[in-house]
Amino acid sequence: MWTRGAVASLVAALAWGSASAVCAQTGWYVSGSAGNYLRQVQTTETQLSRFGLAPAQTVEKATFNAGVTTTAGVGKRISQHLRFEAQLGYVDYTLNHVNPFANDPDYPRLDGRPFDRIQGGRLTRVTGDVIGFYDFNPLRWGVTPYVGVGFGGSENNRALGTFASSDGVTLTTPHGSGAEGFGVAEIGLSIPMMSQSIILAPSYRFVRYRPTEDSAHVFSATLRYAF
């Protein structure tokens, strides 16, 4: 009985090992990430208005508070060094302050002075992208540096915001929505966790949007699980 049990256990172990090896060879994996989103200073042309007056065309310099970003993705490894991944993402952040300037006598206080955010001014993005990654040869302890480049699209929304200058003048920024494309470049490290199936990947990503020309720095941590 003991011999039969031992043989059965050995056969089961071999079968499980073979199945695990087949799963590992599929190359498919899923990922999820969370991080900080740091949008850079932006200068744009926009319209601001007051009741009873025609809208003024203004040049607006804006800064932004640090935001949060999350992604979920599915990827496929096609060689030892090359893999591709499709991702869906969400970004949430707010304006910090704006410096509007209008060369218009009806708007004498839009002279480039800073207006600090009081409330509102929330911005969100829903994104989708495809990225190709190149994994270098592993370093010590299996840590693997990688680089990636890709492209995608973003659906953007901007809420109304209330801002005030130091002398008590208030300003309401407009709401709006739109879509744009973007390019992305990423560098990071793949760190095995307990097994080769679970990877922790701290990374830095630079994102450039078109046609608005705005850009952002993203610092995040990703977990990948390989099937």
C-alpha cells in the first residue's frame, strides 16, 4: 500500500510539474499597477468670460497637483527578450494654480497674476495603449532591467474650478472634454517575488500627448502574474 501510494504521489507530482511547465511556456500574463502622476506645467490658449461681457481670449499658464494613476493589462511574451502588453488606465488629478493673461481692457485683472485653486478643477483621463517591452539579461538575484515604448489614446474630462488671487479676485475655469493620442516611453526593473510567475516592477514612464503637447512623469509599481 505504501509503495502504491508513493508511486501515485510521484506520478501526480510529475503531472503537476509538467502542467506547470506548459502553463509557464504559454507566455501570457496579466498586470496591475498604481502610481503617482505628475503633469508638467502647461501654457494654452483658452476663453474666459464674465457676465455681460464678451469672452476674452487668454493665454493661461497652469500648474497641477500630483495625481494618481492605475492600470490593468494583459501581455504576451514572444521571446526571451521581447513582450507586448495592452493596458487600460485611469488618471485623476487637479489643477494647482493658473496665471491667465488677456490683452483686453474689459479684463484688466487677467494680467498674468497667479490664481490659486479653491475648489473643483479636477481632471481625469481614461486611457488605452499598446506597449512593446525589451527585457535585458537578468542581473544578480534575477532582477531584470527593461525598456518599453508604445502609443495609445486618452479620453479627457475637466471639471469647473474656482480660483482666487491674493487680493481676493475670483476666477472660474471652464469645464470640457475631449480625446487625444499619446506616446509613452518606460524604464523599469522586473523583480521575481517567491517564484518566476509573480513579478514586482517599479518603473518610470514619460507620456507625451498630441495635439495638446502636454506631458507627464509617472512613477509606479506593477505586479505581473504569468500563466
